[in-house]
Amino acid sequence: MVWGSGCLLLPEAVRADMQAFPLPAVGASKNDGYDAGLIVPILVTEPDGDLKYLIAPMVIYNSIVGVRGTLNLFRYDPGGRELRATASWSEHIEHRFQFSYVDPAFSNGRYSIAVSAANFKNATVRFFGFGADSKQEAETNYTAPETRAYWKFGIHANEVTQIAVSQRLRYMQAIERGATNLPFTGTDPRTATASGVQGATILGERLTFYYDTRNNLVTPTDGMAITAYAEMNHNFHEGAEPLYSRYGIEIKKLFASESKRAILLFRGDLQATIGTNVPFYEQSSLGGQNNLRGYGVDRFIDKNLMALSVEERIHILRAHLFGVVADFEIAPFVDSGQVFNSFKDVSFKDYRVTPGIGFRGIIRPNVVGRIDYGYSKEGGAVFAGLDFPY
């Protein structure tokens, strides 16, 4: 999946440098099939060389959903402000419209704000059932027709500490048949009775504590980040259990060499869900581009999650490309973790471990492009994205 970001107006472009370069777009994903096509990134830089806009139209052929046209727009401003927009339409079933804006230093750094909205259909979603022992042969597929909205308001207690409140709306229609030949989640006897198959309307309120000493929010090279949250959710779908709660803590620590050409990163993640009949797509999951990268997205699902990752980011090259300075890295990694229904079920025999390697291109301080390959007992998985995995 390609994520974009955006600008609404380009008044500065007349005075800035603009460069476009067509590139082949070839890729493969565990769940999403194979891609082949063309992407034309357009870089708009300020007179001082800082990247202001990234515009990325693309046309690809996907082996599952056919021809897909996508327009991705990014705008970057001082202080970490970033605006994104994506519009995408596929030949079969899928579409995506998405917008987001974040300002981590709103009102002279006193506050942090973020808003986002999205409407999409994803026709290649997988569900294997619950638990760390879910079987590969139980794989099912469905289309997720969703609308989402989100806002966040945070107050900076000091330079490294923030308290934030946020609210999200997730409207999931009843799941539909997917685009693959796999059994349909909604009728397969192993999964058809799972909570959420008939849809959900969820309103969630979250309180989050942030402690962050990293030297950059997007492309850090040193420091530590701790995020802890508590969330109460209301499910308004007819017949659904009305309330459930979620809790989590994530810790990230970077250790940089003296030259910062090698950065060792540890990441730990613990999540817990309390409630009955929680929609399966609202529970914790492992697999995908950000954890357990040797498996497809949402390979393992259950109420709780425990995960640990280690990654070494090694600088190999700096180059001047299309008016900007780009750094390139390789990043060997090991991801591990498990999902479980209750903490009494935690067992090291259920841990999954996936080694792999990543390749990164970075335009500091705002842009990261990556390709990660992870290996598991179910084969390999490749993921591409416009951010670090953590």
C-alpha cells in the first residue's frame, strides 16, 4: 500500500525548485499480491534546499485488484508540521481517500494537534482466527469498507513530556467478499461467528502520556520515547457489547555510535484489551510492516499482545539527488512477539521470531522511504512504506 501526504495550494512553487523523475514501481506484498507500474515523484524544494512538497502520482497494475491510479501529496513546514492527502482508485473493489494534518508544536510549542479522516475499501484483508496457534490453512479473506475520523490535542508539560486527549470514530460496514479466491471470512464456519463480521460503529476516547527525548520525531538518531495510553470504546452497533477498554505501553530506545553512522534501536510493546465480544479487527494484532515483518498484516489476532524488536540502522551512502541531500541505510532486524487471550496464557513456546533486513532512503528531517524483507516459517514478506517501522 502506498501512503501519501499533501498540500492544498502551491503558491511557493513559483519561487522554489521543482524536479520530477519517473521511476518503475515494482513490488510484492504477503497479502496484496504483486505490483508493476510507474511512479513520478515531484520534489519541490525551498531556496535553501529544504524539501517543501512531495507529489507522487502513480499508475500500477496489481495482480489482485487490477489497475490502480493514485495521487499522493505531502507538504512539510518548519516545526514538524505536516499535511498529507491521498486519492486512490482501483479497477476492482478498492479505493482510498485520506487526509491528515499534524502540528507537534502548535501555538509556539505549547500544544500538539492532529486531525485525520479516511474512507476506503481494502479487498485483501486476512483473518486466520484468534490466538498464537491459529493455522495458516485457516486463512480467510474479506473486504473492509471503512470510514474513520480522528482528532488529538496535547499539552506539553515540558520539552520532553506531553499529556494528550484524543477521540476516534471507526465505522465499519458489514464485511464483504474479498478479491482473492480464499474462503470468505463472513461465511467460513471457522470465522463467520466472530464479533464484528456484521459491522461496528465505534467511538473511542483516549488519554495518552508521552515521554520523548529523541532528537527528531520522524528521523531520530538518538534518545528514548515512551508512550502509554488508556482508551474507552463505545460500540453502537445493534446487538454488540456496548463497552470495552484498551491499554498499552510502547518503549523505544536508540543508541547511536559516536559518528551516528550506526544506530541500534530496541522497541518493546505491550497491549491489553478488556471486554467481551470485541470486534476482531479492534483487537491486538501481529504481522505486517511495523511488527513481526516475516508475516502478512494481521496474521495473529487476540485480546493482548507482547512484542520486542531489535534493529541496527547502518549508514552506507550520502548523495545529492534532485536538489536534496539523501542518506541511504541498511537495517538488519529481528522481530518477535505473541498474542494471547489472557496473561496466564503467556508462554515462550508461542513466541514468533522473524529476522530480516531493511533498505532505507532518508531526506532529513521529514521523509523516509523503506523496503523491508522479513522471513518466517510461512515464507518471506516484503513491505514498503514512507516511514520507519517504529
